[in-house]
Amino acid sequence: MARTALIIGAGIGGLSTAQALQRHGWSVTVLERSGALPRSGTMLGMWPAALKALDDIGIGETRRHGEGWADITGATATALWTPAGRALLRRPGGVNLKMVSRPTLLATLSEGVDIAFGTPVSDPGQLENADLVVGADGTFSTTRQRIFGDRFRARPLGAVAWRGTIDGTVREYGETWAPGALFGITPAGPEATNWYASVRAPGTFEGPHLSHLKEHFGSWHNAIGEVLTRIDEDGILHHGLFETPRLPSFVNGNTALVGDAAHAMAPFLGRGACETLVDGAALGHAVTRPTGIDDGLANYDHRRRTQTQRLVRASRQVGKLAMLDTGSRARDAAIGAIGTVMMAKAGSH
């Protein structure tokens, strides 16, 4: 008889875990409080580890084509600028990227998965009969709260972000850093460009959001001005930035946390979606160990917790450095040390 899993949340973490478990013979049901998968979202850059995770769960290269998927090859120049347009760092190009829109990735991951839409988990009794429970319910995970308590609620980082996609390409990609703010431009395919922006703020802003973007960034250099003129108000996503506190474990009993439920991080390294895919593949592989589910869950926790918590901390530090508001000397002095990491981010938002 197949082992059973209940997964809470039909995001990237929940669906990638479902694919991994089904590939290993599990019977899986995903409980999703929303009525359907989202139809909007920017392009995501897939780091090599994420592509390997997709291979491991059965989403191989032959399925990574068509509408919503894109390859960026060749000389994709990137830079790190000041608001006046002075380049602090340049990378000439040669970046090869696999891109996918969030809706396309979710649709691909959902193929063949039993999803119970419109099904919030309000009673732990809903989960009692499963061999494995997976909390994939995001940054504000009720599963995490149920296991570890209110002390481990997601904490605000004192910053907000806007992001979106514009039609067409630009001549050069990269980020602009300033005290209290940053603006990034990355490729989103052969005919589109991702943009993202962040400012230090105690809370989110009321719309319309394009006016806020122009207020904060309209006086910055020409590359940003060009992007601002091409942004469609209806395509702007806006939210506060949060991170998950350092958890003592990603597992408790027969329950495991994946993705943002386990390690929500600031977006400044462009790794959130990729690490979530790796979680799903790693958990699916771990619980098929011949020594049993308990041993597999311990293995998953050992493999994923240290690495992802290190990334949570690093992403927060990069954002803090980028928007350093005590003067620019310390920031500029650190550019060389972190330049390789920053340039590798191109296309990962």
C-alpha cells in the first residue's frame, strides 16, 4: 500500500514536493486555500541547483520549453551603478540563463498532482491519517506556527519591494544602490525585462504604485528612467519584505517544512524559488530511504537547514549593504568582495 502525504500549499514548494513524492510511489494530496493557481508573476532565473532539482522530480529539459520558458545566452552585460549612473562594477557578459515565469512553473509542477483547491487547513485533525505532512504554506506559515509557536512568526525587515516585467530588452542589466533604496534590471527572456525596486520603509504603500516608483527613482540615471516609462501600473507587484527566524529544525514528528515556510528570505540574492525547488526534490528523495521516514526527515533537515539559513542571513546582509544609509564609503569598499555574487544574480528575480 502506498504511503500517503498531505501537503499544505500549492506553491513552488508544495508542488515540487508532490512531484518528488509521486515519483517515488507516494499517494499525495495538496491542500490549497486559494481557488486556483495564480496567473501572474515575474520571470524566475533558474540556478544550476534548481535545474538539477527539476531533473530529479521529472521536469527534465524536454519539458522546459514553450510558452513561459526562455533561454538567455551570450553576452548579457551587467553592472552595479550609483543613482547618478557611475558604474561601481561591470561584468562584460557571457551569462547563460534558463528563465521561467512563475505561473508557467506552477502549471508545470501541478501536472498530475491532486490539488484540493479552496481547502484551508483550520483543524490539525485534517492531517491525522497521513504518513507525512508537508508545510508548504509560505512566509506566514500556520504550520510553522503550529509546530514552533508565535516566537517563530515571520519578522519584517523594515523594507518594501516592487517588481514587474516590461516588454522588450535593455542595453545593460544590473543594480543601482543608494542609501535606503535600490533598483534592479534583469533579463526576462528575448523579448522582456524584469525590474525590481526596494526602499526602507515601515510598511507598504497604497497604490497607484507607479507614482511611488517615480517619486523614489525618477531622478536616477537614464537606464532606470527608460524602464519607468515602460512600466504598466496593472503589472506592478508590491509587498513588504519578511524573513523566517532561525528555526531549531525543519521537521517535527511526521511534519516537514519546505520553501518559505522553512526559510523565507529577502530577495537580494535571487535564490528563494530555486532553494524551494531543491527542498522539494531533497525531501522526496530523503523519505524514500530504506531506514524509514523518521531517518529520512532527519536527513532532509541536516541537508537543507544549515545551507538555507546561511542564505537567509546572507541575503539580509546584502540588502542592508546595498541600501546602507550611513554613507557610501563602506558600501563601495565592499563591492569587490561581493561583486561576483551580485553579478551572478542577473536574471534570478
